[in-house]
Amino acid sequence: MILSIRELVAYLRVDRRRTLIALLGIAMGATSLVLMDTISGAMKKKMERELGRLGSLLVMVVPGEVRAIGQRRIQFSRYTTLSKEDVDRIRTMIPFVAAASGIKRKSLSVRNRLNESNLAVTGVEPSYFKLLDYKVASGGLFLQRDMRAKAKKVVLGAKTATSFFASPRAAIGKTLILGETPFRVVGVLEKRGSFSNEDFDETLFVPLTTEMSVLENVDFLDGAVIQVRSRGVLKAAINDIEELLTRRHGKRDFTLNTYQEVEGTASKTMRLFSVLSRIVAFVAFCVGTLGILAVMALSIYERLLEIAVKRVAGARKRDIFLQFLAESMFLSLAGSFLGVVFSVVVGLLVQILAQWPFFIPVKTIAVSVILSALTGMGAGIYPAVKALEFEPRYILRLFEEL
């Protein structure tokens, strides 16, 4: 087997352009499969990381009508009917719900001696940080007793902390003026990045009751995030939430969004490219099959003397058949190897530049190798059978005459 591969390599070196064409189709097919799965897999891991480990169990309640337009979700109407009491009822009355937090946002002037900027201040309950999988880099979080006391405490995102203070640790215990009210910084969160046009690091969180009574003096929420107990009860939980809110409000004046809907909207383009990449891969593998078939068929006529000598020396027809089949598979696997290496290198470079989590699609690589082996086998059957049609004595007599 090794000897026949060496013979093939020596033969292919004679016309490297022909060899490159034979390898290119298979390499393009492998690249189309592996590269797109490398990029889309890294993006999916990024989305999962940004939405938190509980992302698939979260339901978002928005007071108004929200529709998906292209890759964005746009709120067409707003209501002031969602209250903190609604969230409390959802949390206590629906058995499928594990935790929940109301959300209220207001854009305010935020300042200290070093900086002044207009930022969105978000009022949340202590459970919000666990629901969205926020982790503390310095200090701590506000607690339930701070909610009851309407404490003037603030937790900063990583980017906000560096904007107003020398370092995250330097921010702890310092004062920020939100609007006209001084707040004490009690914690700084770890870096999270961004998702769906929302920067998780440029944030300021205060107790929900403080935001509603001290900063705004309102009794309604901008939304709520709810965690269900398991994926199996997600639909039942959504139905119960819809029924409870509709009964309390007298009408359906809200929209429920799940993680799957948000993730699906954000990744429609990636799914489209994934389908297109598989179509390109199919076409490329077909072209690669024809390329290998042509090269191997041509090699038969250029290696007639080699075939005849081997037959005279005792090689059986099965040996010749297996030789050409193995050579065809070797060509195909070599093209696949080049495509996989190129895809992984480019994919890793994209992940490094985009600061995405590292991801290598091992299953897709295995599928690509298997497809390449099957392609090589399919392309090698005809040349292998053709090689058996020539009788050694006729070949040798032909070369003697020449």
C-alpha cells in the first residue's frame, strides 16, 4: 500500500497543476463544511455565554407589542400596566416558575469628579443577577433588604466602572450621582460583552424599588425576566403566565419572548449561510469527484507499462483494483486534509479577532473526512475497473513495437 502511494505521489509530481485541480474540489467541499460550522459554532457559544447558562429557561415579559423585523425585535406599542405585583404573583402563584425579576430603565445623567455621561440606569431585583448569570469582579450585590429599604446603592458594569474610576476595585465605596441623587457603589461586575445591540458591560443596576420611587416615582415596569424550572415545562409556564397577566389586566397587552425566539432571530443569517455552505460543499464534492475521476482515468493510460509489469510479476487483478481504489481515496483524503486545516486556521483567526469563545467542530470534521473517503472510493471504482481490462501481453507487445 505504501509503495503504491509513493508511486502515485511520484506520478502526480510530473503534472502538479493537474494534481492541484484534483485536490481543489475536495478541499473546497471540506472548507465549506468545516469553516462555516467553526464560525457558527463559535457564535452560538458566544450567544450562550452572553445570555447566561440559564438562557434557555428564561422568558421575557414586555408590556406592549413586539415583532421580529429582519434580525431585530422592535416594540411597536408600550403600556404602563405591568407592575411589580404582577411579577410577585407570577413568582408565587405559578409552580413552573423558579425565579423572576422586574425591570425598570431610565436614562439619566451619571457623573462624578472624573466623568459625566448620559447612561441607562436599570432597576432590578437581586435575583436578576443570577438569572442573567452576572458574576461579581469586585465588591458585592445589593440584597433583598436593600429593596425594602429603597437603598441608594449601585452595581456597575465593567466598562462603566473604568469610565468613572481608575479601576474596578477603586470604585467600591465611592459615590456616583445618578440624576441628582448620590448612590454608593457596592459592586463591579465581570466583563460580559454584548448581544443583540445591548452592551452588558456599559450598565448600572440599582434596586428596583429605589429606581421606581426615588429616581422616577412610577408604579409600572418596563419588563420582567422569568426563569422556568426546566425545558419540559416551558410551554406550560408560558401558558400560565399569559393566562394570569391577561386575567389581571383584562386584556392581552404584553408580549412574551423566549430565549429560542431571541436566539433564532439573531442567528437567521447564520442558518442561511449554513444552508448555502452545504450546497456549495455538495457542488464542490461533485466537482472534486469528477476531478479525481479524470486524473485517475488518465493515469491508467499513462501507466500501462507499470500495470503490465506488475501483472507479469505476479500481481492479481484484485491487487491492481485495490491499488487504484486506494490511490483515489488517498487523493480525496489529501484534499480533505488541506481543506480542514485551512478551515480550522481561518476559523481560529476569526474567533481570536472577534474575541469569541474557541470552537472546533470535531463532528463536522469527521463527517468531512468520511465524505471525502466515500468520494474517493466512488471516483476510483471506474478507473480501477478500467485498469483490469488491459491484458499484460498486449501492453508489452505494444511497447516492444514502439
